[in-house]
Amino acid sequence: DAVLAAARAALAELDSGVSAPEIPGAEEIAADRPAKPKRSPWTRKNPYAATLVANRPLRGSDSTKDVRHVVFDLGDSDIDYEAGDGLGIRPVNDPHLVSALITRIGADPHQVITTRAGEFTLVDALTHEYEISLPTRDLIDFMVERSRDAELDHVLSTEEREALEGWLWGKDVLDLLDLEPALEISATELLELLRPLT
């Protein structure tokens, strides 16, 4: 009890020299608050199209991990990107390859195509929605049935994945279609043989 009494006496002594704090009014509180940050117009549905300025590896060629330093030009977007912020990268196909592919199949670039992701013009679908740089196995099988390419037949007959990957190296969808120049394929048929661009 003596300890408790001593503690009470010490607190009373401290309280006697302290005046109650002033409570600010609503106007003072509002004036002291930081302004709300300006809301960015850039969202997932309205992304900012930044330009890649630099992309260099941070590890040596003998490393098993691919770690890179990338720099994007954010221009006049007013985006403040800080370490730890998220960044979404949306790939876009080469417009020259898109144009050449549309010409090759003899389609109207403004033809509206309905896909699982929605409705797009053919040029938009091939530019933003479908992978055209890397042929799919479905496209390879489709071309094997329709072309007379002895090299492709041989590569597939070996059933060696490395042989197929070596044969495909540097080839895109247009290269496979060109194995059979007389082949006709509709835009819808072609898109069914492609994978989504991710």
C-alpha cells in the first residue's frame, strides 16, 4: 500500500503543473489535414501507355534467374512510381506482322470478330488479344495436315521436343501459314488456332 500511495502522490504532483490541452476547432483541424491526393485518370481499364526506355539484365549470363532493370518513360502522366508499386505490362504484337498476316489470309482488317474476351476488329484482335509471334501446337498440327513440308513432317516424326523447338526458332504464325501458299483460312479459323496474348 505504501508503494501505491507514493505513486498517487507523484502523479498528483505532476498533474498540478500541467494545464489541460486546448482542443482545436473543426476549422483548425481541417486546415491541418493534408490535401487529398489527386486521383489519377490511369486505371486498369484506362491504362497509361508508357514507352520502354531501358531493359538490361542485372545478373550475369550464368545466372539461373532473369532479373532486369527496366526504365519506362512516364511522360506527362503525373504518375509517381515508387519502389514496391505494381506495374502491369500488356504486350502488343508488331503492327507489320499483324498487317502481313491479315494480307496473307485475305481478310478485312476492320471485320468484327467475337471472341471469349468480347468483340474486336480483326486488326485489334491480332494486335492486342492473340499471340502471333509463337505458333501454337494446334497451328502446327493444322499445317502438318494441310502442307507438304517435308522438313516439318520429319521434325514431328522424331517426336523430339528439342527438334521441334529448334525448327520453330525464329518462326511466327505467318511463317507457318506460308508453308502452304495456296492454303486459304478464315480469320475465325485462324484465331481458333492461336493462344491469348499474355
